[in-house]
Amino acid sequence: MSKLPILSGALAALAGVPARADWDLLNMPVGASELSQEIYGTHMLMLWICVIIAVITFGAMIVAMVRFRKSKGAVADQTLLHNARLEATWTIIPVLILIGMAIPAVESLIKIEDTSGSGLTIKVTGYQWQWHYEYLGSGVSFFSRLARTSDLARQKGSGIDPRSVENYLLEVDKPLVVPTGIKIRMLLTANDVIHAWWVPDFGMKRDAVPGFINEMWISVDADKPGTYRGQCAELCGADHGFMPIVVVAKPKAEFDAWLKQQQAAATPVVAAVPE
Amino acid sequence: MADHGHGPPQGITRWLTTTNHKDIGTMYLVFSLVMFLVGGLMALGIRAELFQPGLQLVNPAFFNQLTTMHALVMVFGAVMPATVGLANWMIPLQIGAADMALPRMNLFSFWLLAVAFVLLLSTFLMPGGAPASGWTLYPPLVLQTGEAFPMAIFSIHLMGASSIMGAINVIVTIVNMRAPGMTLMKLPLFSWAWLITAYLLIAVMPVFAGGVTMLLTDYFFHTSFFNAAGGGDPVLYQHVFWFFGHPEVYIMILPAFGIVSEIIPTFSRKPIFGYEAMVYAIASIAFLSFIVWAHHMFTVGMPLAGQMFFMLATMLIAVPTGVKIFNWTTTMWRGSLSFEPPMLFALAFLFLFTIGGFSGLMMAIVPSDFQYHDTYFIVAHFHYVLVPGAVFAIMAAVYYWLPKWTGHMYDMALAKWHFWLTAIFVNVLFFPQHFLGLAGMPRRIPDYATQFTDWNMVSSIGAFGFGLSQLVFVWVIVKCARGGERATAEVWDWPHGLEWTVPSPAPYHTFEKAPEVR
């Protein structure tokens, strides 16, 4: 799968070409993290199981529609009313298929929900309509909102063609920076209404609920540093469509250097809480 | 018309004062058709804005009002009243009863609904506009609604009261007024489906009413049911809502199952395969609908055990639903099939509802649902089960029973045009939304990143094609109501059921003396 929509968008952006519309955007991205790849695998498995069942059931329907037409002289068989064996078969076989589907799903769910052993914790707070990121224990925190270029273009009657704006609606003023190759724990909450933090290339989406803290974990493969983009996924008011998420994944050493530099520059708003 | 002077009063008085199940059924169906067009216009507004990136037609706040009101109008104004209208018309005819058991309450529930919608639609004109929080009305967002807030809640209360009364009427009628000899296991499947639907309505409508009432007290009296700062929990609302909301989707689809179970045998010219299994499948689906609600909220942060329970319970629904699909297919097997408009819509239902079933099964799988949730993938899914699912079944029912209602055959050629246009455009409209969702487009956004442009354009073209095709539907109905070839009592080649024993149009009063069912 070379056509990762958002990754290819990122690559295009690096090459200085605006992201293009694309007829090939048909499927879920494989993504850049352990979980996204696992979820992609689950998704494809389920899709193919459904396709196989569809071929069989739709095939039977089509055969019936072709073979048993009144116009071809078909006469109805008034005795075909029950068949206990047949009915039991098509009750039991689906149950077995479902069990087969449930086992891998449960396994990956257990892995997804296990946030232990993380190397970094980031607290994400949703606001109407921006994100706030706090690197717990380091004193670094900042807001991240829609980039000015997109914000100007998206106004009604702006006269700016969105296609001329690089990463239209998927660019922020200050992206979240994360290290590659380690497990990152995300703590999610919100300040006003419910939001949801979602970057498709990381596979995970979770609600940010005011007054409560949700957790999840993400990671970026060590060999896939780059820029990853996502959006708020829970309706949060008028500008719900305009609070993107941009994550820049850097190798661990580069990330550490970035964090140091941020710490030096920052006058922490909130006292750092040691982990 | 009846010969013995029991005809209806003339003019507007007839419709304001009638307690006749046929008149009330007609009013429900006409109301539903009007709401289908109103909700459809809102959808066209949405699809026009989404035709290309950038904001061209509406501002984001109004866009959110459109998505919210489109859903409320289609769910509570179009689909549910259509099935209630069909129930009013057909249940007494199917069970050999003279009327519904509680005719005055029947009329009251219709007018309550009409008033509720005047109130709901008027919120567009209020300061702050119509509700814009999505039809799910999640707090805290819904608490940011303007003057419309109490009006919207009150209209929901009225709709709920109307639905509960309608449901009580169906249950009392079916339980008490069946013709002698019609045991429950001889009940036509449309009536069976509605009997079970009515129990669902009575079970969950009060829960929804309770949920929105708590919103009302949070808003006006500063209670904190859903406010964390006061010790409440916004997610509690979601649990209450979906405890209602999931059975609600079956309230829309079970009558559709009943309709398809009437039509496929007629045009296969043989009885339904596995009647008992069909009844038990509907009952199992209804039961399961109460224990799967949290699959609408896998991303809210539930405990692992909770997620597993709701995933496994949800997957189980595939079993009785599969039984229904297989039984319909086997009903056609070794039949003698013909393809009149009702059958065409029923067959499209069979194929396209199944596609919606597959995407539903995929979404039951929690890990994948973390990607699908709140994207266009789910928009595609629920439109597949609601439009080529519930709405196609309703259209099939109209084409099936219209000659019985009007006494005229409709224009078959025009109806087939309606079918083919509708069936093609519905796929142009909704199929690309699967791609958009998988590629990462969230739902409920007024504007999108440019890589989503192509499939959005296709979807919008499908939407306008679909919308315009429905004018053909209206024309077929109007033309048929005004005249046409006389319909026989049986109407179709292979009629089954009591409704085909009365003349067409069905006289104002039918079964004043109960028929004998062997």
C-alpha cells in the first residue's frame, strides 16, 4: 500500500507540491504505528470475510432471480416451506464465523487498551476550537490551532481557492512533536464540550470529555518519521471542521533536542507535575 | 364508498375529526411524504455545500443545523410516521378488524405529531437558530443551543407521546381484535413485525423523554446530571440516549422487514419460507437491541470488559438478521418470480440492506471501529440501512398497497422509472461515502481537505439525482389517486392475506362482521 493518503499528502507537501485530490483514496491507511497496522489488518480480514459471504448470498439471490422467473415458465413449488436442517445450518455457520472474527478482535483490543510501559505522557485538552498539548513532567505546553492560510481561505466568500492552499484545513500553527519508536501515552480531556482526537495514521481515536480523563496510546514506527495529520472527530460546534491535528514525528534524539529547546524558551503556564 | 350512508363527512372536517383508521393512515402517509421532501431539501443543502471544498453556500453554524434537523425530520417525521401510517391502514385489514382499537387516541396521536413538527421546524426562525448539536443532542454541546432549545425538547416530548400512543394502539388492536381463527402464529408478518416494534417503542420512548428532560433541567434549573463540574457525567447522557437510540433504529427497520416478508412471497407466488423462524428472528433482534447500545460509543473510553461485551453482543445480531436474509432468498427459490415495482424495491432492499449489514458487522469489531467511528464510513452505513433499507421497504409497501387504497392501478412504467433512477442514484450517493470515511473524512464537517473532493462531488451528484427522482414518486402517487385503471380486489396474481378479500378501494368501513380465518 503505497497510497497512504495522508502520508502521500505529507510527502507531496515536502516536495513543495500541494496535496491533490485523488480518486485512489478508497481504503483505510495502513498507517505508521503498530496499532494502525494491526487495525488495518483486522479491517481487511473482516472486509474479505464480508466479501466472501456477500458473493455467496448475492450469488444465491441472483441465481434465484434468473432461474425462477415466471416469464421463463417457472412454476412455484408450494411445498418449500420449511427445512429444519437447512435453517439450523445457516444459524450455526454464522455463529462459527463470528467466533472466528471475535478472537483476533479481542486480542488486538486487549493490546490497544494496555497503556502500560509508555516512555512519554502527553496531555491533550480540547477547546472550542483548538487543541492544547502538555508534555507532562517537562513543563512544555502550547496551543495548536488551524493555520492562518487555511483559516483565511475557509471563510465563506473568501475568494481563495482551497486547492491553492497547502494542506488545506490540515495545517496548524504549531504541531505536536513526538518521538518515533516509543510508546506514547495520551491523556485526553476537554475544557468545554466533547471533542475527539484522531490521526488516522496512528489508528486510534478517543473522545476528550470535559471533566474526565481518557487515555490511549500511540506510537510511530522508528523508520517512519514524518508529518501526520488528523482532525477532531466529535461534533463540537460551529468550527468542528476547523480544528485539525498535526503531529511531527522525529527520531528520539531530535525529539529530545526539540523538547530541551522548548523548555528553555518556555515560561511554563502550569506547574509541571512529576510523573 | 360504503352504500349504507356511513361515509365520511365532506371537506376539511373529515380530516380534523375522523377516527377512521384508513383516513388516519392516509394522513400519516401524506405527512411522512411531505417530511421526506422537507428533510430531503435539507440533505440537498448539505450535499450542495459539500460539492467542493471551501464554504460557498452556508456558514458552519447553519450547516450543523441542517445536519441535525435533516436527521430529526427523517427519523421522526418521515420514516416513523410512514410505518405508523402503514400500520393504521393495513393492520386492521390484515387481522380482519373493523378499525384500530382506540380510534380517538389514534387521531390525537396524529395531530400531536403534526404540532410537534410545526414546533420543531419553527426553531429555524428562532434567535440562535435550530438545534445544531447533531440529532443525538449530546451535552455539553446541546446546551449551547439558543432560544430553540426548550422548543426542540418539547417537540421531542410530543413526538414521543404520539409514538407511545400509536404503539399502545397497535398492541391493543393486534392482541384483542384479531378475527376468529387468527392465532398469533397465523398473524401476517407485517403485523407481527409491528407488534414487536410497538413493544420497543413503549420500552424506549420514555427513556429518551427522561434523558431530554434531564437536559432541560440542566439548562434551566442548573441540575448537574451531565455536568462534571457538578458531579455529573456527560457520557451518562450518551448511555441513556443510545439505550433509546439503538432500539429506535430497529423501530425503523422491523416494520420494513415485515413489509418485505409480505411482498417477496406475493411476487414469488409461494408462501414465506420458515415463517416461525422469521417471527423468532424479529423477536431475537428486538431483544438484542436492548443490550448493544454502547457500540455507538466505543470511543468514549469504556472499560475493556464493557467494550468486549458490547462487541460480542453486537456481532450476535448478525445471526437472526442472516436468518431473515436467507429465508427471503429461499422464499424466492423454486418460486415463480415477476418484477412489478413492489418486488423491485423489495429486491433492492434485499441487496442493499445486506451491504449495510456487512458494514455494520465490520463496525462491531471494536479495534476497526476506532478508525470508522464518526467518519463518513458510518454515514454510509446507516444511510444504507435507512434509505435502501427502511425507505425502499416503505416505497415497496406504497407500490404494493396503493391500488388497495385508491382503487386504481398506478402507472407501472413510471413506477419502474422511479425505481431504476432511485436505485442507481442511491448508490452513486452513498457508496463513495465508504471510501471517504475510510480515507479519513470525519462526519458532520461543512468543509474538507482537498483530497476528498472527487468522491464528494460524485456523492453530491448522486444526491441531486436521488432527490429529483422522488418527484417521479410523488407524480405516480398523485396520478394514481386521481384515477386510472380499476384495480381488482386481489390486485396481484398471488394475493395472500385478508386485505385482498375486500374490494379496491377498501370501503370506508371494512370487516364490520369479522371474517372467519381457517
